[in-house]
Amino acid sequence: MAEAAPPTRSRIPGSGLAKGLAVTLRTMTKKTVTEQYPDVQPDLPPRTRGVIGLFEENCTVCMLCARECPDWCIYIDSHKETVPPAAPGGRERSRNVLDRFAIDFSLCMYCGICIEVCPFDALFWSPEFEYAETDIRDLTHERDKLREWMWTVPAPPALDPAAEEPKEIAAARKTAEKLAAQAEPQEGDS
């Protein structure tokens, strides 16, 4: 027994073209979502991860960021400097002084490990994303450029008013109140 052929549907000639034009007309009447990038800057979320900025004053040249970087794209050079004693009769100390801090963004995979391991908050995410270069060798940015990006880092979000006060702030406030209470009787005696 032969199988019966499926029934054929009669197609109206040009119906596919009509459906396509209907889709085109529908999309032409909607508002566009495309932004013309160089002319219109995008609205970035507040904590956007762009590039890494360096707050040089906090860097103690501990080298944790360079050691933990999986791509080995952080280059740090330093030298030791002798610091005179803070009080008379004290001893001299030595400290590391930062000579070079560079990040090769052609190797960086933007994992953020360097920022997380920094114990002194010297590295931050900057929302800056326009740092393209015509030559790959120019993607190694020195500390001057990294310092410039630090100014684009947004301030941390405000604390929730209903949240518990941080222990550090509470301890500092109590110490300040004790010092103020001790200073009042001394002022009254004079």
C-alpha cells in the first residue's frame, strides 16, 4: 500500500514578501535602542569595571598584586630608603619607595585579583574604558596614567541609615568622647 501524499496548502504568491514588509514597518515605528557611541557617551552602572587605577600614596611596594597576578602583567620596581627616627633616641628605619608601577593591559584579563589582595587599598576599578592604542606596545601603562584613572573612581556607596554602626567608627567615637571629657575638667581648672 502506498502512502498518501500530504495535502498541499495553496500559497498566495508574494505572502512572504508581505510578511517581511510588515515586520519592517513595525520596527520602523519603534524607538531605536542603538546609541551612536562616540557622539553619545553611555550611562555606565556606578561600580563599572573598566581599568585598574593606582592610588600611589597607599602603595607600600609589598608586591602582593604582582605575585598573585595570574598573567604576570604587573611590573613593580622599588628601592630602599632610610627614614630618620621619629623620636629622639629612636632607631632609623628603612622603607620601600616605589620607582615603577606598570600594568600591561594587553595581557591583563581583568580578573581583579590584584585589587582584592592589596592590603592597603592602592588599586581600584576605574570606570574608564576608552584606552585603546594603535600599537600593542603602548598598552603598558605606567603609574602616571594609572594615577590619572584614579580620579574617575566613584566614591563608595553611602552606608544604609538603618545599618549598625561599624565597630571602628564606634570605637573612635568613644575614644574621642573620653578625650573630650578629660579635656573639660582641665580647661575648668585653668
